[in-house]
Amino acid sequence: MFRRIGILFLLTLSFGFLHSCKNKNPSVAKIFVRSSSNQLVPGAKVIIIGDVNSNPETKQDVDTLITNESGFVEFYLTPHFELGGEEYEVAYFDILVKSSVSGEGSGYIRTRVHTTAVETVYIQ
């Protein structure tokens, strides 16, 4: 009787440890937008587009955000990586930026699952 309870306890404890080892860090792309005079630009439209021609291939994805008063946006990419499955760990995105005050710009960012990637785009 005690042996069965001991084995059941060890199995439960093992499953708890396996579940707690799962990485819970979010996947984020943080993009700063700066003018040609190196000033951060609030209110700029930032669009990211998954580069389906990258190697390894990035899943198709398009998202748009507006920079905050500090001149950056944060795209939360955890759902993007979850759709790709367990083996999907790297994604590449084209960045397009438009500002009615400062102009336009573009960039490129490499992101990884469970990390924060940072890029700065200068607009002309």
C-alpha cells in the first residue's frame, strides 16, 4: 500500500518538475523609430511582415502598431511562434515605418522564441 502511494507521489512530483521547466519568457520584437536627427518619433505607424522567403522560412504574419510617446513599439510574437510548433525557433520580419511628420523608413529584424529582439529604424 505504502509502496503504491510512494510511486504515485514520485510520478506526480516528476510531472510537476517537467511542467515547471517549460520556458515562459515571451517572444517580443521591440522596434525604436528615430528621425534623421536621431530623435525618437512617437505616433509613427510600424508594420512587420513575416519574410516567407527567409532561410529558415518564416510563417506568414503581418501586424501593425503605432509607436508610443517614447518612440517604440513592442510586437508580442509568442502566438506566432506557438503556431509554428516546437521546432519553430527563429523568424525574420521586414519592417516598414511611416510617419506623417518625419517620413518613411524600413528595416529587418531576426527574432527568436522566448527572447526580446531589438531594432532601430531611421526614417527620412
